[in-house]
Amino acid sequence: MPTWIFFFFTLMLPMLLCKLLTHKCFLSSIENVYQDGDLVISAFLPLYTYQTSQHTEGAESIDVSPRITPYNYQYVMALIFAIEEINRNPILLPNVTLGYNIHNAGSIESETVFSFLKWLTGQDIFIPNYTCKTKEKSVAAITGTTWEISSLIALFLGLYKYPQLSIGPFEPSMNNSEMFPFLYQMAAKESSLALGMVSLFVYFKWNWVGLVISEDENGVNFVTDLIPQMERNTVCVAFMEFIPVTHMMDLKNAYEYPTRIMKNPAKVVIIYANTDSSLGVLFRRWEYILPWRIWVTTSQWEVITSMRHLILDSFHGTLIFSQRQGDISTFKEFVKTVRPSKYPDDIFLARLWEIYFDCAISNATCKSLKNCSSRGNLGLLPWYHFDIAISTGSYHVYNAVYAVAHTIHKMLIQEVDIQGMKNGGSMDFPPLKLSSLLKNIKFMNPGGDPISLNPSEKLHIDYDILNFWDFPQGLTYKVKVGTFSPYFPPGQQLSISEDRIEWSIGVEQQIPVSVCSESCGPGFRKSLQEGKAACCFDCVPCPENEISNGTGKYIDQCVKCTEDQYANTDRTLCIQKAVTFLAFENPLGMTLASMALCFSILTSFVLGIFVKHQNTPVVKANNSTLSYILLISLTFCFLCSFLFIGQPNAVTCILQQTTFGVVFTVAVSTVLAKTITVILAFKSTAPGRRLRWLLISGAPKFIIPICTLIQTVFCGVWLGISPPFVDTDAHSEHGHIIIMCNKGSVTAFYCVLGYLGALSLVSFTVAFMARNLPDTFNEAKFLTFSMLVFLSVWITFLPVYHSTKGKIMVAVEVFSILASSTGLLGCIFIPKCYIILARPDMNSLKCRRNRVQWK
């Protein structure tokens, strides 16, 4: 028996130590608030925040210490408000009273662990595997607001399969059901926050943005979402400062960050953290030395400033992305009723009244206040100390309480006998069963918002964009200036009221500018600076025939004008090119047309003279028929020039080269026939010779149709393979589109021209051989000289033709036609016309014989 007594006292010793070693007032200093109920919801909330001393002046004397703030205490009020609302509800959890057990979860992990183990074991001095708790009413734990707090507590609660609801920002790593199977996040994933911020930057044309991010899991995830969105919209990172958690109390290196911020020219800076992070602590130290910037942040970063009456706060003009949430209208009235006299056991509330209403805490009771517990209310505090509107974190606390209540209500409905669940006045709920139901719970909260704890069913978040106004004498406001909704089509997701935005006092412009390089003016384009971001560039003039006018798609880049347009001198506008061609109205076209008409008339006049004097020796001596054919072909040579002048069309393009080739072939072959006729006339003087028979039979006349037929075959093949067609030339003449004929097959064109050249060369050779044959009316010399002129013109034509473009090219070809035709006309027929018209005395055989005899 003594052995059993000794063994019993040995087992009880740790529990006795728990009672003896824990002093009552010490327990009071380990601050928590407990309200009994049939079921209890526990909460671990960051109620203390590291803050600067309110009365320090200047950066050197700043003191940083933990203090409870009304903003953080709103979490407690939201939890109490929700529980009291549920307890009054006759439909939700009837005949069941909810209680609460609230603990402070410090921003330092050791404080959180100590507070959590005290709740878990019921003892202030932790002894492994022992607990001072005799019964457990707690059904769920609400934790937040940082990832570190929630994940740390989840490791312990997971061992007991205990449901946990986190109220902090959505953390993807905590969404791992294998690592955290009983942890549920109240916040939806902020997948559209990065897009919303970048849309704001694009709207105000800010492309040079700084980032100040808390170096934690949330900060890294945010940057991972933000950077791709910035790159897609050509918004560059001016600087990126990750603030480590270890710098929270590092006074020595605290000011290296604001120094770098001040040195960077970026006027827009993103702050992403919560007020309990190390970044929040450092910003409170920097509030006297921070430069004027446009700060862009989220509702998790509550702007807390010191009361200063003479200067504006450096956060004045901050733009805040606040998650849109349902309105809990009765919450504001509840806040005004909260005071220590209503909740005398609330040590946190006592601390607030001590700070803001000068109510001392009693040393005897540690929690009650001296004669002022009913004085004032939190609704009377200035905005910069406390905003009675429910915050995002408090809204998550409110929804978390309702989620637990609806889950318990569902479990109660599933039980046939509610009273049968009670065991000695208390109700037992298996944590595992509660967790399984909690995962699939869906309900509509009193504010009208649908709530679900399933991450796959949570919708995108809409944001209200708030502008922080902080004027002297405590005049501080958060004004709604816009919205962002990812549900709308791109370009319509962001809505901004610019006239309602109050910009930072340090910004002189109506709308601040935050760019690495100013946008290039009209007529210029970007030239990226080597080794720098895409937003940093130099401006260089646009290349030829490209423009940049600074609107629409032409911002900061040059766009090439279309083929039918050209850039003006300033490279700001594309002007429609004028359509042009070798027109009759054009001075050059008019000159060539006049020349062609005059020479064709002159040729017709010569033909008339020859017809009129057809019986004279000069006309008859060199085969008048060939002379008529040559004059008629020359007339057509002059007239074919009109096919090259005027607006080209499909018909004229085909007729140009074919008519030119055939008509000139007739003319040159006629010259060849005349030359051969002269040779035959001299070689056939002896009777009976075969050459005389050829001359009498008119064989030279067959040269013309044979040569012409060969050229016609060439032209036919040309038209069959690749005929000429109407084309445009937009490059030869600035500001003009030249309509001209494309030859189609260049090879066919040069075959026609080459055949004509070969025929001309043969004619020249034969005429040259017959130049010295004696005869009264021998025209071999004139034929030789005419072919020399003809060949000279077309040999000169080739290099000139290839060195010109557009209308000039056409003009060169027309001029060559006129010049070569004029050469044939002048060299062959002008001397004969001179004899016929001016020296009729020489136009007789008798006169010519007398001259020969005299010689």
C-alpha cells in the first residue's frame, strides 16, 4: 500500500508543481481572455505591434517597443462580436453557447510558442507530456496573421487532428493538404493583385517602379506573380529591397534602406508586407526621413503614423488596394459599446484604455481599471489611431467564427439526440469529424458574401483602390478613388477617378511621373541603353519612310509607312503618295508627244513628196516600193511612241513592246532590202547572170516579210510565256507612285531587242560594203550612215536605260525610238527631198550623165 501511495504522489507531482509555481499575477501578465461556453473557440492573434515612441522628435531618438494597438485589437472585437451575434441567433446553434479563449501571438516565434504551449498544456512552465487541463471545450483555433505563426501552430495542432483557421493572406505553401491537413485559410488567393497594381501603373504611364518587400513566404510569392505582369506590360523594376526578418531590431543598419530609396529616381514604390512584419517596424523608424514618394500597398499594410501637427506625413497620397468585402453594418455600433466596464476580464482592452484614456491598471487585480472603466469608447479615437470600419483581417476572423458555428450546427443536425452528446454538462466533438465537415462547409454570412473554405471554389478578389489623405491636425482619411475587378475584359478591369486623388506634397505635377526615360517625341524612336532595363532608352530619329507620332501604336517606336504612303520631313505623318506616270500633260511627256507627232507628220510629208515625184529618177533609182514601205514603217515607229505616253493599261502594255519590235523590224529589214537591191543592181550588169534574175524577180522584197515573221514569232512566244503587265513603282520618285508597264519576261524583251540589233548590224555591214559602188543615184552611203546612227542610238540606250527608273526610264525608251527613227528618216530621205524640192535640175538622167562625163 505505501508503494502505491508513493507512486500516486509521484504522478501528481508535476501537476502540483503547476499549481504551486504559477503566481496569479504572473498568469495575468501572460495575457489571454477567456469566456466560458458550451463550446469554446480559441484564437491566437497578433495583438502587439512594434511601434515608435509617439513623442520622439527626429530619427536619432526613435524608440521601438511592442504596444497593443486598436487596429490589432479589432481582431478580438470581431471575434467577440461574431460569437455574441451567434449566441443571440435562435436559428444557428440553438441551445448551444459559444465561448472564446483569446491569446496573444507575438511577431517573435518564441512568444507565439510560449503562448500556444500555455494554452495546449494549461501550465505556465512547460513540462513535456503533462497538462494541467482537466477538460477541453475548445473545438477550433483561429490563428494569424502571418505565415510563420499559422504554420508553427499547425505543426502542433496537426498531431491532434485539431481544426485550425488562418486569417492571414493566402499562402500557397499552407495549401498543402499533406503537410497541413487540418489547416484552412479564410483568405482567397490574391492572384489578381499583381495584375491590378500593374494595370494602375499602365494607366498612369508609370514604368519605373521600386519594390520594398518583406522577405517572407508571402513577399516572395507576390514578387513571383508581379514580375511577369510587369514584364508583359513593359513596367520595369527600378530597385528591389527585400527586408529580412532579422533586421527588425537592428538599429545599426536600419537606415541603409531608406538611403537607397532616396537615391533612386523612381517616384512610385510598392510596399508589400503586413504591419507586424519587420518591414512594418522599419517603416515606423523611417517615418521622419522617408522621401516623398507615391506608395502603392495593400490593406494588410495599415498606414500608421505619428501625430504631427506642422508637417504632412510621408505616406500622404498612398494608394491602397483593399479587398472588397461585405458590409457588417452593426459592427461599427458594437465597437462604440466596447469598454472595460462591459468586459472587465479583458486585459487587452485594459491595456488600450491605459494608453489612450489614461486609465491605470490595478496592481491588485492586474486587469481591472481604477474608476474609469466606463470612460470613452474606441469610436472617439482619431482615424489615424483606429478606424471603426471592419478591416480585412477582422472580416476573416468574423467569417472564421461563423464557419465553425455552421459546421457545429451541421454536426448537431446529423445527431438524432442532441442531449445525448452531452457528457456531464459538456459537449464532445471529435476533432477529426469537425475537420472533415469544415473543409466542405458553404454558407452566406450576415453581410451577404458567400463563404467557402475550399480553395478551389474561392473566386477572384475585387479590389477597391483607396487614397490615403493625411493632413495636419489629425485630418486623415481613406478615400475610394477606383476599383479593380478581374472579371471584366482586359482594358475595362480598372476604373479610376483621377480628380479625387490627392497626390504626395512632394510631387509638383498634377499626375506624378515615374519613368526611367521620358517618352520619345514625335519622329523619334527608342534605342535601348546597353546593360539597362527596357524602360531606359535614348531617343533617335526614325529611319527613312518611318514615323512616330506619339499616339496609339506609334508610341516610342517607329512604324514603316505603307507602300502607297511616304513619311513627311518631321517623320510624324504618313502622306498618301500621288499617282504619276509619263502623262501627256507632263512637260516631258508633252515634249516627247509633240516630237513624235511632228516627226510622223514630217514622214508623211516626205511620203507625199515621193508619191508625187514617183516618176523622177531619184525616186525610181532605188526601188520606190521599198522607199514607200520604209516611210510608212517610220511613220508607225514615230506613232508607236504614243503607246508609251499616258496612263498604262493592259492593252497598251502589250502593244508597247510588240508594236515597237515589229515596226522597227519592218524598217530595218527594209533598209537591208534596199542595200541588197543596190548590190544586186551593180553585180547584175552583165547579161545572163543569175543575180540579174534575182533583181528582176524582186527577190529582195521577200526579206521584209521573212525578217518580220521571225520577230513576230519572238513576240508571240513572249506574250505566251510572260506578257507585259501594268505595275507600280513606289520607290523611284519620292512621294509618288509611278504606274508603268512591267515587261514580264526580261529575257523575251532582250531577245526581241537583240534580234533587232543583229538585223541592224547585218544591214550596216551590207551597206558599208556597198558604199563605194559607182552609180548615178547610189544611196549606199546614206544607208550606211543611217544604220550607224541607228546602232549608236540603241547601243547608248542600253546603259542609260538600266541606270534610270520610273518615268525617266520610259522617257529614255521613247527618246531612243524617236532618235533612231529620225536618224533613218534624215540620213536616207532628207538628201533626196533636197534634190527633189531644191535642185530639180539634178533630178534627171541627162544632167547626171553630163556631170559624170565632165568629171
